[in-house]
Amino acid sequence: MMNMDSNGKMKTTSTGTPSASTRREFLSTSARAAAGAALASAIATRAYAAENNTIKLALVGCGDRGTGATAQALSTTGPVKLWAMADFFADRMSRTLNQLNPKFAAQLDVPLERQFAGLEGFKQAIDALDQGDVVLLATPPAFRPIHVEYAVAKGVHVFMEKSFAVDAPGIRRVLKAGQLAAQKNLKIASGLMSRHYVPLEQAVEQIHRGLIGEVITCWANRMHGPVDFKPRAPGMTELAHQINNYSNFTWLNGTFFVDWLIHNIDVCCWIKNGWPVSVQGIGGRQVRTAPDQLFDHYTAEYTFADGTKMLAQGRHITKAYDFFGNFIQGATGCALLGEGQPKPRIFKGHKPASANLLWQYTGAPCQQYQREHDLFFDAIRNDRPYNETERSVKSCMTAIMGRMACESGQMISWEDAFNSNLELAPGLEGFTSDSSPPVLPDAHGQYPVARPGITRVL
């Protein structure tokens, strides 16, 4: 302790400077105080940095894919916590939390006051974040443009599950939001996880290097059993009923062709390094009896600028031939790969037989759903450029124009499709939980189904 006089003042010499002994004590005490202050500052800085280094998540859309995306985000390197949730159905939030427990219990910080139900809940969930946090968007695709726009305006990074819109006006909105995100240095990742599947990445690289010669034709296929339709529960509104069956209503998911075939359509466009210039197609509802809007089969023939073709087939009919994947035909070889083909292989000639095998993946296992989040969060933490918007929405637009061709029976050009102003759910931003959906059942409980040659798509 420093030498003080009776009045509590430091003892000084006749010149008014501290005495030698007092000066030594003062310097010693000052050094200790400075060291203590520095330590306190360091502790505070570390605490503040640790707090800032924790990325908070808001999950919007608590279905199976939203729950899965949250688990993957929580599994990335660095501190992450689930901070807010939103879903049209309140009970789905508690179900998601139950599924995430107990594995992620320490990372779940979502009290009831940060769980938001209804159509406006996404705003409250995003508002609960700070700038630089992350929102995971996994609602039915019709809502994606609205939610992406809001998130980017609020300054948060975005993971958007496929699909990214259901019509061309929605595609243009997401594309514009992605451009704004780039200006604001926000990262946007998309749910086209096949782009981050290392075995497929290497297979596509081999094709781009010319292992099968010039690519002539690409097939994108998803053929399997029927899509379920859940009956309307007692007391459920018409809007809630349709959202509960979003895969069955065109205005909500853009059709089976768009929302389910998009992965393999995207793989073909990746291999072709571009987008088709036109498409014509056929489709219909031959055996399906569920009272929804689904065709049960689609076939779309796309043409690229160089004249080469892509054929996309979708079917969900029981007891029929099934195939899920891509077949790529080159001038000198072929490949089996894409979503549904976990072991991509490349062959000489045009018969995918083991005797003709040219290449297959031999590296470490890869979990593409996890890797897409690992790359996304790494870009956020290390401030690397990361914006998957343009290529993702163009693949989605490719699928949408295929749906347009199948439903209308017309040849559709990329330019006409992309510039279409036809909205499947006009005024969606103004919907409330009590709103009537854009399609309603007739007196027999049947919903309108597209009719080739009659249905307008542009």
C-alpha cells in the first residue's frame, strides 16, 4: 500500500514529487493494477470473442429436412446453438426439439418465447438473430423467395433447402436476393447437396476431362412408388390441409417433377456446364386416385445450345420399373451417377457392365448432407466467398420449365419460361393462417389437375 498522510494524500517531497519509497510503491502498485486490468480485459475479450464466435441458428420449417439440416449445422466445427424456430404447425417445433435431444441438448436454447407458429413466424425467428447469424429455410418451396428476401434484408446468412421457388417470378426474386447478399458479404448455401458429394465431384471432373468423350445425352430419372396423401384431419383448415400435404399441390412445391427431380436435373446441367435452351414434354395422371394435383408420370426432353439432349423422367407408380439416378452417354463411354447412385461409375462403351469399368471412386466415405454445411459454416467463420444462389436457381428454373412443358403440352424456351409473370400463388405474402389457398376442391373433393393443350403456364 502507498504511503499516505493523515488526510489520505500521498506523501511527497518538498518539490511535490512522490518520495523515493513512495514512488517505488506507486510504480509497483500501478504495475499490478495495469496487469490486473490487462488480465481483466483479456478475459473480457476472450469471453466476448467466444460469445461472438457462437453462431446462432433460426430454423424455419420443422419437417424432416429442416430437422436434419439443423442436426448437420449443429455438427459443424465451432460453437453453434439453435436459438429460434418457426413453423406453420406449433407441434412440429417440439417434435424437432425432441428429435435433436439428447445428442445436441447443450446446443438447444429455444425457450417457448422463441418458438413462433403461423405464416408470420419466420419474421420473428429471423428477427431473434443478430446480423451474421444463420437461418435455415426448409418450408415448402412456395415460401422460399419471401423468406430469402427477408433474411438477406436482415443481414443473416442463409441455408435454403431445395426447391427454391415454384414459378419464374419466385426464381427472379431469389436471384435478386442472392445478388444483394453478395453485395452485403452474406453467404448463401443451397440444399443441392449432390454438388458436395466427393465421389460425384470426382466423377464429374473425369467426364469434364474427356474420359467418355463429348457428352451427347444425359438422363435424369426418379421413378419409384407413389407419393402419400394424408387425409384432412377434423377441424383442419383448407390451407393447413394443403400445407400438410405440400408435395401434392403444385402451388406449394412446384410438382413432383420440380421438387423431387431437381437433384438429378442439376447433375445433368453440371455435367453440361450450362442450361437448356428449350424443352417439350408429356405427362399425365393415369392410375393415381388420391384427390390432389399430382401427375403420376412426367417425361421432358430438353435441348442444349449445342443440340445435345437431356431426358428427365419422373414417375411414382407402384409395381412399375424403378430407377433413381443419372445415366450419361458420351461419344466413347457412359456413366452411372447422381442422386440415387451412391457409387458413381464410369464405363468404356455404352454398356454399364463391370467388364467395361473405367473409373470408380476409391476415396474415403463422404456424407454429402454434412459436407454442404461444413463448407458453408467454414466460409462464414473464415469470411470466404460463398454464394450458391445463381446456379441453384437456374437448375430449379430448368425443372420448372420442364413442368411447364409437361403440363401445357407446349415447347417452352428458356427465355419465355424465365420471363413468365404467371404466379402459382399470387399474393402469398399477404396470406394469414385463415386465408384460402389458391386452389380449392370441387363439390366432389377433387382438386384441379393440369391438362396438356389447355393449361396455361406462361
